[in-house]
Amino acid sequence: MRIARYTTGEDPAYGIVEGEPGREVIIALQGDPLYVGIVPGNTTIALDEVRLLAPVIPRSKVVGIGRNYADHAQEMGGDVPQEPLMFLIPNTAVVGPGDPVVMPRQSQNVHYEGELAVVIAKICKDVRVEDAGECIWGYTVANDVTARDLQASDGQWARAKGFDSFCPLGPWIETELDPADLRLTTTLDGEIVQDCTTADMVHGVAALVAHASAAFTLLPGDVILTGTPAGVGPVQPGQRVSVEIEGIGTLDNPFVRR
């Protein structure tokens, strides 16, 4: 099931996305499905008549995972961590599909990082790996945008990955998906720059949920970014980055400097 958050010019709403590509419709839901469940309303609207928003605004946090693909660790000149390398991104960094990523004046080296994102379904703490699936509401696409020069100079990653608009999510949440072996591709102005499968993750989704919940209580709507494969690189103002994940869809965002 594909759950979208959208607007028709009024307050944000939620809906189920159905239909063949190019002919999708949204069946409106009553309230936030994370809290009231799936309660269909009486309104159906064509997908191309709405503006899609970030499918979730994390209630408390986005948990990022670094160097979770061996080839990316190698291209960054580091080893693969024995345990998942975690960092936090503020929820104010989240934007939706089509929203501009604003490149800050403090950085001259902003990079894209296409990633699979996990959306948490319920309050959970100290989750066992074998129980992680019970805590997952679904999956979406992310771009873990990074100010690479600030990442190097700061020595920690809060600023480099936490600027407003640096965490695009979308286009919707897929609730019925096996994340073990999905193709992920990132394009820069239409040219493929990342191409991998989630099977190449060092630490799988269940292990990441367990590891994160051992440190932080996870709340409904919290998001875990699962790491990026090799092929990261700089973006220039005016360029567009699209991240596509098999079984979910495509997240597309322009980059601008203001």
C-alpha cells in the first residue's frame, strides 16, 4: 500500500495511492494513518491534481547511518564500521518531492546521497532483530544531502547534514515491501551516478532498527536512513537529483542557492 501526504492548496492530508503509472489516483484518508489507522474517506482525486509533500514529518528525529555500503566507505577513504555508525538529523531538514534543496552560503561542496529510508510505526525501545519488522510502518526514498566541506572541517556531522531542506523524502511510503534486494539508482540531470542494490548493505534494515532502538527510543514517524552506496558527488545550483528505488518510486529535487 502506498501512503502519500499531499495538499490541494489547503491543509495537508493523507491518502492511498492507487492505479497504473500515469493514471494514479489518491483515495483520501481521515486523519493521520500513523495514529488513527487506515480510514478511507469519500474523496478520490487524480494524483496529478495534488502537490505531494514529504510523506512523513518525523515526530522527533531522523537517524542517519554512515558508511553502510563497503564501496562508499572505500570511496570516502574509510573502513566499514564494525557497528552501524549513527548520526542525527533534525526534522526541520525534511522536505518533500519537488521541493528545492537550498544550498547554504557556508558550503561550496554539497553532495547528493541516495538512500532507502525506514519509517517507524510505533514507540519502540531495545528491539530485537527478529522483531524489527513489527516496528516498521513502511519505506520511502531519501536524499541524505551533505555539505562535504563542513563534514570534514567540523569533525562531526550535525551541521553538514542538518541544514534546512537537506533531507528530501518521498514520493510516498510503501507499506508492503521486502527491502532486502531493491535496486537503487541516483541520477544527476538525467545521468546515472549511483546504481546498486540494497543487498549490498553491510547492516540490513532489521539490524539498523535494533541498533538505533538500543540507543534511542524510536517514536511513530521517526525515520532511519540506511546509508548510501558509492557514486556520491557534488551538485551545482540549477541541477536536479532524482533517486529511484525499486518498488517505491522516484524522489526528484532541484538544487538552488539563495
